[in-house]
Amino acid sequence: MKYFIGSIMLLCTVISGYSQTLKGTLQSYSGDKIDHAEIKWLGDVIGTYTEEDGTYELERSKVSDKLLISAIGFYSDTVEVEAGLTQFDIKMTPIRQLTEVTVSSKRQDSYVSTLQTKNVETLTAHELKNAPCCSLSESFETNATVDVVQTDAVTGTKEIQMLGLKGIYTQVLLENKPDFGGIGSAYAIDFVPGTWIDAIQISKGASTVVNGYQSITGQINVELIKPNKGKPLYINAYGNHEGRYEANVVLNKKYKSPWSQGLLMHASGQQNRSDHDHDSFIENVLRSTYSGVYRLFYTGDIWDVQLNFTGAYDDRKSGQYAHKHILDDSEGLYHINQTNKRFEVFGKAAFLGMKGEKESFGFQWHAIHHDLNNFIGYRSLLANETDLLANLLYKNRIGNNNNTIEFGLNGQIDNIKQNYENMPLNYNDRTAGLHAEYAYSNKDAHSTASAFMKNFGIVAGIRLDNHSQQGWFVVPRVNVKYNFTDETILRFSAGRGLRRALPFTDYINRMANNRTWVVQANLPLEDAWNIGGNFTQSFTLKERNGQIALDAYQVLFNQQVIIDMDESAKNVYIYALDGKSQSTTIQVSGQYEIFAGMNLKAAYKYSGVKLDYLEGYRDAVFVPKDRWLFTAAYKTPNQKWMFNLLANYTGKMRLPDTDGIPESVLGLNKEESNPFWRFDFQTTYFAKNFEIYSGIENFMDYRQKSPILDHHNPFGEYFDAGRVYAPLNGRMFSLGVRYWLDSPQTK
């Protein structure tokens, strides 16, 4: 049986090469673990970051025996490691060591990697705690790069936006494996609670070719808690006064043998039927959501294997209510009923027995099935998807550690069925592809290379794919980095991306109306180029660290499938654009610790999205040109209390044209939104094995007035619940608790 299980596990998958590794723990002299510190070999490109518990693991270098360690709040240090050592624990000295004052490590809740050539921002589990709630779709509240917006007044869907475009143009990965696409893009990210997440990496602009051709605006990779590294028990419970509740349990078991297993469980719901603006439609969608993940890991000397099972069930009801706030199915009321069922099994396998020090070989795969049933008023959308994916990867160095090359083969079968109001629209996509990606990086201060090459890095890749509809196409991508100094970094990227447009499920949030949908036949794949760059300047002022960053990116579509609600007040048109479409995003951000424990972040983002509608070249709808983000986080000297303040400004945005809609129906609705501020506040109390957090969301009580057009006549020709641009719920009070066990459990 043991060998049978081992054989099955070998089919599951991505890989790392065989070499001697160095492991250890990084901590202060007072015994505090130091997380997210950078550890790298002096004069080599090999490096890593410490985990939440201060542990690290990295390959031994062939060109250096000295480690360079950097952590905010501590003096950087260089230490020599004796040959043959496999375990090496390190202690660091705080920048300020005052008598009778305990100095602990400074957490980097979010950071930009200085090791990677690509422009990657990492949000740690600590950063996700700075906002009280709740799922992956709500995990970017404190982040300026990714926006979270509520899209309509009745379906309860929240959408992420990046570089001014819908989240469907961002490739979302689950542990570096494509996921959350297809018909699951509307809801699947709601099924992953923040409690499960170990870290999120946001890659802006052109990304790697390894994960496929689908990325257009960038990538978001979600890393779940690992059973061999996570806490044995972690519990999170949350509730607010509007009747929303959430419970999460994470169980991990690590054995003395190479085996470990984990179980991640989630249940959430919404009970209260609130109608703040008295239009007979409830703002809080009634919902019940259940999801879970079972993880089985084998970490041996030769094989590193994972097997994962995930499942989710989601049920939502909203719309009009009858008397006494009870939803009533009686004829004449407008109701929304939605169910999602999703199951996935995925795996990874890494062979660690390759001869080369940098050589690696691995395999990753998944099988996903998603059922979506939506009943909106008297209309219905029925959809299901079966997605099969397999990736084979090989990586090795060229000559020395500065040059690496990676090759891969992948195949994908994606069977999608959609039927909206007896309009079937099905796709049976078959894709086979191969890729190659070269990376160069040289940080060897004693190298004979030129000064330019010592500070230069490049990742250049190309894909060749054959799609059952598109045929053969080439996807090139390149990322370049140059370090003027250790504190001054310039990055540039360019690349192509394509994706399958799904006219109905891509725009579920635009279905809460009575318009007639007109969909062009034989829609092509969407095709775009992403070009941009980043400039980052780190600095130290009064012995405190800060950073300023400038991002500028432009997405240029060769072919885009768009939704047009301007041409007619009675129709929705979906068609392939015959003309220009582009998105231009400029973002300036900065952060600084103004005094001990007090961190400030500020960001401004401009988004200009224009495209050729049937009526001409004009701004896209529901995209604000201006956004501001301010956050302030203060942790008391005794490390017992944390206070977080979040301020979000959303500027004006164009709304769909109102030509043809009578003035008596329009009311307060117009063709341009009002700018608004939203403020959130949270307090967290820290104890040894638990945290209690409470918050006030939208504490200035800003709400959009009259969000539903012609709510008195929900089955009339002008009814529209999709003209939402601001919060619908007012001030909200919440309370939550986190509890965990730190003691290891071994057998």
C-alpha cells in the first residue's frame, strides 16, 4: 500500500534542483523571530526570505561561503558559513538597543523583492490582517495596485481591477498554477478566505511565460498555508452587525517521516435583510458559503510531492422582499437566486535527484469542474466548465550560476458551456504549447564583469502555442532590471497576452436589467501588449527606512471583446472591437516609518482607459481616473495593540449613457459618478496565542443614493441595478478573534 500511494503521488507536481541546502533560524538576541528578512550569498545570485517563524532554507553557493543578511530594524551583517554545515542559526543586532527596553523585529507587511528582475510586490499574512475582512477578493483593501469594487446592487459580486482593467485580464494563480479563470472568475476568489493565505505576490506588467499565455495586465499568485510549515491549529471567527459571519479552521500535522497533511475549512453567511434606501431591494445578499482544502505533502530526499483536494458550495439570494423583511417568492417580486459548485484536485511533483546543482525537473497538473446556476428576475444563466491542465518543466544553469534556462511543455483542455435565455454559447478549447525562458543576474562584487553587467538582470521568454480556434501564435515577454545603487532600481517589461472572452459569465454583474443581449458570433481571442516600467528609490531618514516608487504601464489591445451599454437603452451589445483600445496607468506610492511603530503609506493612481465604441473613441465606463490611498498603522511599544486607519478616494467615472431613458425614471442617476472618500478603522489586541480585532468600516457612512434605476418597476424596460460605483452599505461594526497553537505535533 505504501508503494502504491507513493506511485500515485508521483503523478502530482513544480520542482527544485538537487543540491546541498543550508537551513536555519534568524532571530534577535532577545529571542524574537525575524520574518521576511533577506538572506543571500555574498557575490552570488542565490537568495531567499525568512518565513513567518524566522526559518530559512537556501542552496549552498559554489562561489561564496559568506551570507549577507538584511532586515528592517536591524543592522545588516555578513557571516561566514563553514563548509559542510547544513544547519546555521543566526542572531541580529537591532539598530537601537536601549536599556530595559525590549526591541523586537520589524515586520515587513508588504515589500518589493530586490532579488527578482520582475516587478513583484508581496503581501504577507500580516498585511492581510490590516483590514478585517475576509476573502481573497477583499484582501487588497490596503493595496494601491489592485482595486476591489462592488459591481451591482443585487448579485453581491466583487471584482478586482488592475491597470484600469477588469480582473478577467489578470491571471490569478494558486501556488504558481493557473486557476480562478473561466466561469470561476466571477466568484471563485470569494471561496478563498484570507485566513488560508500565507502570502500574495502581485506581478505588474508583462510576467513570466511559464504559466501560460493568458496574462495581460499581470499576475496575482496566492500561496496557501503549507502543512509542513503552518501552525498545528489556527482558528478565525468574524462577525458584523449587519449579520455577516465567518468561521475558518486550519489544521496541520507534520510527522517525523517525510509526510505532512493539512485541512483548511471555511463557512460564512449573511443573514440580515437590510434596505437602507427603502427601495424594496435588500443591499446585503443573503448567502451561505462553504469551502475546504485537504493537502497531503511528501518531502523526501529524492521526491517532493503534493496532492490537494478543494471544494466549494455557494448559495446566494437577493432582490425584492415582501412585508416584514421576509423574502417572498410571490409573483411580481424581482428575485436573484445563484448557486456555485466547484471541485478541484491539483498536484505538484519535484524530482530532487538531478546531477546538476541548478538542475530541476517537475510536473504540475489540475482538474477543475465548476457549475454555475443564476436566475435573475425571469431570466436564467446556466453554465459549467471542466478544465484539465498539465505542465512539464525543466530548469538548468548555463555555464555558471548567473545564467539559467527553463523549458516547458503544457497541454490544456477547457470545455465551457453557457446558456443565457436559450442562447447557448459553448467553447471546447484545446491548447498545446512549449516555452523557453532565459534569466541572467549578476550581483558578484568581485566579478570580472563590467560595472554595467554587475547591476543588470534580465528574464526573457517566448511561448509557442497552438489553440483549437486561434491556431499557432507566439507570445514573447521580457523583464529587465538595473540597480544604479542598492537603493535605486529601474525596471522595464514588455510582453503579449491572450485570453478567451466569455460574454455571459464575464459580465454577470451587468445582467440585472431587462435589456436584450445581442452577442456577435465567432468572437476571437482577446489579444494585447503590455509595456511599462517601475522606478524604486529606498532611503533611510533619521535611522528609519522608507521607499518611493513610480509605476507606469500601458496596455494596447490588438483585439478586444467589449460590452457596450451606450448604443441603446434597451440593448446590451457584446462584440469584437473594430478600432483602438488602450489603458494607461501611472501610480506613485511611498511608505515611511515616521516614528517607532508608526508606519504611513500613501499612493496616487491615474487610470486612463479609452476604446472605440460604436459611437466613437471615448472613456470606458466604471473606471475612475483618479484614486488615492492612505494607510496609517501604529503598534504600541509593548507590541500588544495595533491601530489601522485606511482612507480610499475614488474619483469620477463615466457611467453608461442615459439617452432614451425618460427623465421621470432617471431621478438622481446621471452619466458621471460622484467622487467619494471611504474610511475604515481597526484595532487589534495581541496576546500570546490569540488576537482580538474590531473595526468600523465606512465609518463616515457614505452611500450611493438611488443605485437602482426604476426600482418601482423591476420588470420594466428601463430597470437597471448595475449602475453602482460606491458603497451601498453604511457604517458597519465588526468583531473577530484569531487563536492558534504553536507547539509542534510530531509522531
